[in-house]
Amino acid sequence: MTSEKTDRRVRKTRKLLIEGLTQLLKEKSINEISVRELSDLVDINRGTFYLHYKDIFDMLTQIENDLFKELDTLFSSHSVKELKSSPLPICKDIFRFAQTNSELFQIFLGPNGDSAFVNRTKELVRQHCYHNWQMIFSPCDTSRFAYFYSFIISGWIGLLSDWLDTGMQESIDEMAHIAEQIVFSGIDFIKCEKA
């Protein structure tokens, strides 16, 4: 068997498993899902599952790691100079990424979700954006900037979650403009008051 056929088969099996896990996570928490249940749902034997993952938690971790690699690449593709002129391109990219991975994001941010996923998302954004935003917005009071930043990141996650939960009725462009306006509306909070 050629490597290409093997790779295709591996991708197909993993895709089936991810779709099955996604379906189950819509109904129950990760702690309530067994390998047997997932394998039966996607019609593969458990041995095939174990060729790819150690257990359900390993599978979830690998899915999250893949998402975070893509998010890391997304944030790295935008320079400080670009963000200073307009955060709109990165806003669009974030909403596009969330739309592409909407089912997983809805699950991770939903009632059966993973609080570690939210915290890891905040940390990834902090690594990429905190210093850059300080340079862009030049706050006089760094403690106020820390509050502003925390508020904006939590707001972003809430905005994404609501957009996904309501069926993504607004376009990516509309949501990116809304996010940009919310960020810029809060800028006055961290600016120095003039005497």
C-alpha cells in the first residue's frame, strides 16, 4: 500500500472520529464518553481508535493542540505595524477561523466545554497581543491596561460564542467591524486624562 493511500485512510479515520466525538460532546461531557461508545457511533473497532489515540482525553488534547497551532500561525501572520494601522484584518481572520471550526468552538465554549480551552485561548492571545497592544495603545497606566485587556479578551470570547450559538447570521466582515468598534470604544479607559 502506498504512503499516500495510508495517509488518506488515516485522515479519513481521524475525521470520522472527530465528527463522532463532536456529536457526542453536544450531548454530554468528555468524562461521560467512552472509547466503545465513540467507536460504535462511527462504526470502527476500538483497536483502530487506539492506533490514533491513547484514550478520549488524548484525542481531545490532540484536537485542541491542532487548533492552537493554527491559531498561533494566524496571530503570527499579523505584524504590529499592520495591527497599528487597523486591527480589522486580524479580526476577520479570527472570525473566519471560528467559522471554519464552528462545531468545535461551540463545544469548547459551550456548557459541556472545557474551561482549560478558554484559559489556553486567553494565554495564547496574551502571548501574541498583550505587548503589541501596549505598544499600539500606549497606555499611561499599565494596571488600567491590564484590566482593559482582560475585559477585551473575555468580551471577544463571549462575542465569538454568541455569534456561533446564534447560527453566524452576521457576516465575518460585520462581526470584525463590531469587534473593532468595541475595542476602540474602550481605548479611552486606558488613555491619560489631560490636566
